[in-house]
Amino acid sequence: MALALRSGLHYRRFDAEYVFFDLAADRYFLLSGVAANRFGRFVSGRASAADHEHLLASDILAEGSGRAMRDGCNPATVTASLIDAPLADAPLGTAVASVWAQARARRDLRLRSLADIVGAFGDKRFNLSSRDDKVCGEIAAAFLRVRRYAPAIDQCLARGIAMKRMLMRRGCAVSLVFGVTMPFAAHCWVQAGETVLTDPLDIVLHYQPIFAV
């Protein structure tokens, strides 16, 4: 029986512990102690039958054809943030659109699963280029401009979804990245290549990427 990490599950190792992100359930959880040791042995190819049984019962592993085991994800390492430097004023229309996009994202997060929202980012109708610095700067400036009007606390996910949607409609290929740190905290941001568009660089560097789309 071939075993693999269950579909939709992503992990990041922190010393002897593992933080998991379950996309389908829209939740994070921690493996520590004996359970973490069992998973560590599975990752290194040294798991026993008892380890396999425990990890299957815990819904961490599933029968599969060998999904690649990878600690976290590998978006480009960020080296700069657009909002750490002065940005040109965003057009009023773009700023208004960003408020509407964030409101729509908050509504979608109430009514739809995160997996469904993320899955829509693979829509083949969008013809995405590698990057357009002018468009990225305009939309980053718009989101920064309206922060006083759009809720900001604990809204990184809605903001990230909204920004990625706007950039996709303008043909820009960007990543929505989910990151974690210990003691446990989670955050998400949008980046274009090595440049963050939603947050100061020092905030993002505090987190280790666990999933990106």
C-alpha cells in the first residue's frame, strides 16, 4: 500500500514540531511529541507499520501514488516591498475598486470554502504575463491608500485574495503566500517575484511560507 500526504495538506517543520495547513478544512494544526516523531520518520523514509497506522488514523496520510513530500513551499525569496518606498498616488477608480474587491473577498470567505476560492485562481481564461511593474505599483498603492477605509486588522486573507484577483484581471502573475511562525501565528501576503505588494518586508520575513498559489 503506497502512502502519501493527504491531498490539501501542507506542512512546515519548526525544530521538532510540524505546523500543518489543511486547505480543505481551512485550519492550521500542530504536531508535537510522539506524533511529530512519527511524521518525521515517515518523511525520512524510516516509518514503521505502527507509524503508518497512526498517521492514517489521524488523517495525515492517505493511500496514494506518492505525492512529493516537501517542507513548506518555495515561492521566490522576498527581498523588497513596494510599500516600504514612496508610491505614486493610485487613481481614484483603482482605489474604489480595491475597496469593492476586499468587500467581495470578505463576503466570499463567509459563503464559500477557502479551497473553492483558491481553486478559482487556476482559471485558464486569464492570460497572465510574468510581471508588470507599473500595474503592480498602481494596485499596491490603491490598497495602501484605502486602508483607512477598509478594515485592516486580521484581514490579510481578504486583502490578499482581493489583490490577487485584481492583478489577475490585469494580466499579472503574482503569488498569494500563506506563512506561519512559532510561537504559532499565521499571515498571508501577495508577492510578485521577489517583491512584496501588501506588507512591509520586515513583517513578511517573520514568517515561513507553507502554501502558495
